[in-house]
Amino acid sequence: MDFPSKPEGTSEMNTLSLSEIKNLHEYELERPAFRARVIELKKRRRVPLGPLMTLVFENRDTVRFQIQEMVRIERIVQPDKVQEEIDVYNDLLPRPGEVSATLFIEVTDPAKIQSTLDGFVGLDEPGKLVLRVG
């Protein structure tokens, strides 16, 4: 896995700032190339945990992509609202010496979504999900 070096002007925690998020017009122009790059990047950062669960290890590009897509889909244009998205997603960025991942539960059959998700109730409780490496 590659871990990008710290971009200039970022804080020690490596968080994203409002100045790094493109407005809707600028993002639409960059989106095809950025999206293709992030899709390729996520392929190397994706770890299947079984037939229904997958981890995707996050970095600045994957988190910036999520923010940009939320801003795009929800048509967010006010800087304070964009900052709210940044604040939420910055929590996904790993601090120095850490890794951070998003857990995806993937259910494709609409008839099974609710019953499958009901089986995961409590998954967010401490100690319910443990990842052993090595």
C-alpha cells in the first residue's frame, strides 16, 4: 500500500481544508480524471472480509473524493455547509501512526436488505468487530 507524503500547507493531523474542495463547476471539469484515479487507488486499498463486508482504507484522496461527491450530489454551495461536510469526513483521516478504514456492508438484493442489516445491529459496539493482522 502506498502512503502519500504530507502535502504542503496541511496540518500535522493532515486534515482537509475548505480551500482544497473545488466548487461545483471546477469539480465537474476535474471529476472524470479524479474519479478514475480514486477508483484505481481504492482497488489497492480494499480488503474483503467475507461475502458481505469490505474495508476500504482511507487517505486524503479517498476522503476528498467523498466530500466532493457529497457536495456535488447535494448541490452544496455555501462555504459553511461545505465546511460541515469537511468536518465530518476529516474524522476518517488517519492520524500519524494510525490507519483508518470505512466498513461497507454490501447487499444487492433489495428483498434481503432489511433482514441482512438487522443481523448487523450492534456491530458498532466496542469489541464486536475485531481485525487481526499478521
